[in-house]
Amino acid sequence: MTNMNVMYWALFIGVAIVSYVVQISFQRKFQKAAAKPLLNGMAGREVAVRMLEDHGIRDVKVTSTSGQLTDHFNPTDKTVNLSESVYSQTNVAAAAVAAHECGHAVQHAKGYFPVKVRSALVPVVSLTSKLVPFVLLGGMLLINVFPQIMWVGIILFALSTLFSFVTLPVEFDASRRALAWLSSADIIDASNEDEARGALRAAACTYVVAALSSLATLIYYLSIFSGRRN
């Protein structure tokens, strides 16, 4: 077994363990925040609308979308899309998620640099993600004849990995903005701030796991290339 193989398996096992721990922590902290009602009785939609207004953002609409954990900000049509439960519920978790998604709207409005980088990568990654499986498969089949194909596949997949890591500061900053505004706007107070912070941090950590998982997969493809060539 090569050093690359050893590195891959060590990282793969480590990511799997961390992923499990993070998911359990996220569920526990999110449920804890969901069980804590907002004292002012504001629903997620109302929290989102107010945060946008407080930041002078008047061209972004707040809408409801079906499913769970489907909350997202769409810069193309300028909408903050909240899952049905977040949109209508009046608990700390709903407020935290709504504010987090509005945090992304604030980032775009203020020209936050990591968001610009991430947005520039979106069309590239969207295209390459469709090609990567076929290029890598062809590269593995023809590695001893045309090793360049495998390299192209690895480079394309590396763009997805880069995208995952660029996403990290974007997500953490959105949570930071959300928590700061929730506190300054008196949406949360000392009685429920810990629950809001815990839910936002746990959610952000899921992106860390996704980035590490992508890195582990990249190393896996590199180990295949190295193993076939040796």
C-alpha cells in the first residue's frame, strides 16, 4: 500500500467519524433550538423580512419552499427561500435559519469577496460536475494509454473541492451576521442566545465535513492514478 493510499484511508475514516459526530450534534442542537419559542412570537418569515429591511435590502423577496432543510438564498432571482417549517414557526431555530439565509443576501448586497469568488465558480462547477464522472471513468480505463485523461478528471474534480472550501467562509460569515443581528435587533436575548449560536455553528460544521469529504475523494482519485502508474 502506497503512502497515498494510507493517507486516503486515514482521511476517509477520520471524515466518516467526524461526519457522524457533526450530524448527531447538529440534530441535537437544532432540536433544542426548535423547542425554544421566541418571546416576541415572530415567525421565520417575519424575522427574514425585518432583517432585510434593517439592512436596507428592498429588492429581495421572502418565499416558502417545500421540504425540510431546503432553505437557501437565490441571488439570481433575489429570493430568500425558507422551508415550510422555518417560514411559519416561531422558535429560535426558525429565526436562526431565516437570519442566516438573509445573511447571504447581505453578503451579496455588500459585495463580500468570498461570495464573489463562490459565485464565479458556480457555473464552472455546475458544468464540470456533469463531466467529471465520465472523464474519470474514461481516465481509469485508459490510464496506461492516455494518463492525461485521468489528470483532466482530477483537475475538474479539484474545482469542486475548491468550491467546497470557498463555501466555508461564506457560510460562517452568514451565521456571524445572523447572530449579531438577532442579538442587536432583540430577536434573541440571554435566555435563548446559546441555542441560536449552537444551531448556527452546528449547521456551519456540516459544510466543513462536506469540504473534507470532497478532499478525501480527491485524494482517492490521486491514489488510483498513483497506483495504476506504479
